[in-house]
Amino acid sequence: MSTTSTLRQRLYEHSLRVILDNQTESGAFLACPTMPDYQFSWFRDGAFIAYALTLDGDQVSRHYEGRMAAQWENVYRFHDWCAQTINARQAHLRRAAAAAHKGRTPDMNDILNARYSAKSEIGPAGWPEFQLDGPGMWLWSLQAFIQHIGYAPLPAAWEQAVINAADYLAALWRTPCYDCWEERGEDVHISTLGAIFAGLQAAEALVPSLNYTETREAIRRYVQEHGLTPGGELAKSVGLDMVDANLLSVAVPHGLFAPDDPTMRRTVARIERELHPTGSGVHRHLEDTYYGGGVWVLLALWLGWYYAEVGERDKALALLEWAEAQADADGNLPEQVNTVMLAPDGYQPWVEQRGTIANPLLWTHAKYIILCRKLNLVANQ
Ligand code: BGC
């Protein structure tokens, strides 16, 4: 084995360890164990963490001769936690959906929160909680899990949670909400619509009696009519001539557009031009000031995942290698690095407010596992 592949194998195993060590007894994954504001579980982060473990278990399970791989048990516990958390909000979610169907803005006490403690308690007030991408991503991740492990029938509580989440999303999809960065709560975000689209599609696969075809087609039309920039790229949000690296998700993994669709290609080209300094990571968007607006490791890995899907392996590998070089001496991967900042004055105020940049961030480690698996780089244990 070469030095690179030994180091890679070590970082891969450390990534698994970081994730598994930070799953709480309830099944929730803490976003980051070291930053107090992130010692909560998000559907969004968890969806990708669960997907990484799903892929990992897929390989390892061969050695388990048909028994559930340990990673899959962890994924199971996470999805079970999500299902319980969602079902506990059932009456609220139904009220929110009923309001949206009548053309009213739902009461913010009725929405599905973004951030929960390990015991499913909502995080302290003041957080931008109304985010519709998370439940969509959860549905996508649950379906990927069920498909990989061939698990049937769906436990009754999970089926109920799928219906609760999908009905809620189908009713609210056009309602402005915070995006996956927990910003711009007055806007409709194209990446959020991609996650909702994928979530509804997943719900249909999980519970065949559900049918959201009309809503999914309406979302697609809406994005084509309102979600493009004058240059023909996907827009960050309706009405903005701006891209955001989160638009990668519209294709990979959410599939609202094919990765090689010309619109997606134009979007990625603009992300490359504006948000990806040569040989570095990827900024979220040009107006980012969070911790100075550095380059995000998980976005570099996401761009790598996109390139892996379109068969541009060299580009994917270069991004993976850059991400690997950001690991600290313990092998921990952070949320972002501040070697290149869009708004350097923004860095210190955030350090004073929240402490140093989140590290390790479980979601980053998950993206690392996903890209290694997509590129077939890791030997099975
Ligand atoms: C990010 C979110 C993420 C959360 C926890 C926030 O700063 O913008 O996307 O879910 O951190 O990792």
C-alpha cells in the first residue's frame, strides 16, 4: 500500500469513528461535539451522515453474510430517532399544512424545527428554525437506506413519519424559509426545492399509496420558470442573479436536474468561477461573512461527488486530496478553513460569539466517506 492510500485509509476510519462516537443513545448525531451551538442534531447533517454509513455498511456487509452490518444498525437508530421526532410533531405539522393549503403562512409554532437535542427537545429559541430542506433530505436518505438494505416492510412508525413529513413538504414547498445555511428566511431557495422534490419522490417509493406527481411537476416547472439567472444558471434563490454552492445538491444527490444537464453544467461552471479558488475549497456564496466566509471542506467534497457522478475522476480526486490536506493532526476535518476569506473582518466576531470553527464536523466526515466510496478508494475491512 502506498503512503497516500495508508493515510487515506486512516482518515476514512477516523471519519467513521468521529461519526459513531457522536451518535447519542437516542440515535441522534451531534453536528459537532466541540461547539456548544452545534451540539444538536439536524435532519440535514444527519441525512448525509446516515447516507455515508449506509454506503459503508453496503460494502462491509459482504463480510457479515447477510446480517445487518453494524453501521446499518447505527443508521437504523438515526432514522428511528427522526421518525419519532417527526411523529411527535404530527398535530403541528398537520396544522401547518392546513394553513398552507388555505393560502396562509403557517404559525411558526407549527413548523418542524431544524435543530433538536439528543432527547428530541427543540434547541434554544432564536435559531432560524424554519428550514424545509432538512425533512426532504431525510426522506431521500431514508429511502436510500431502505433500498440498500432491502428492508421491508417499513416499520409502522416510519411509514407514519414519511407521510407526516411528505404531506407537510407538499403543502409548504412554495413558502419562503431559511436555506440550508440557515440564511435568507424571506426567500424561496432552489436548493431547498431540489431537496423537497427528492423527498417527495422518496416518500412515494417508501409508501406506494402516496402520490405527489402533480406537486413534483409543479416544483420542476416553478424552478424552470422562476429559478434561473439571466445567464441560464440555477439561481441561489428566486429573483437573485447569484449562485450558491448548495446548488450542487439539485443534481447530486437530489436529481431534480441530471448532473450533465446543460443548466447544471452552467451552474457548476459559475460555481467554479466565482466560488472555487484554484487549488482550494469552495465558498458557500459571494455574500458569505460567517467566520469570514472561508472555503468549506464539505463543499469541496460535494463538488468532488458531482465530478465523480459525471465521470470527471481527476477533478474529483484533486478536491478529495485538498480536503484530506485540511485534516488536523488528529485527523479531524472542520466545517471551513480560513486560508481564503471573502470577508476577513467577519472572522473574529464569530469566534467571539461561537468559539473556533466547528471541528470535527460530522457532516464533513460524512462527505469524505461518501466521496471515497463513490471513487472506490477504500479497501473493505
Ligand atoms: C450550517 C448548516 C448546518 C449546521 C450544523 C450551520 O452553520 O449552515 O448547514 O446544518 O451548521 O452543522
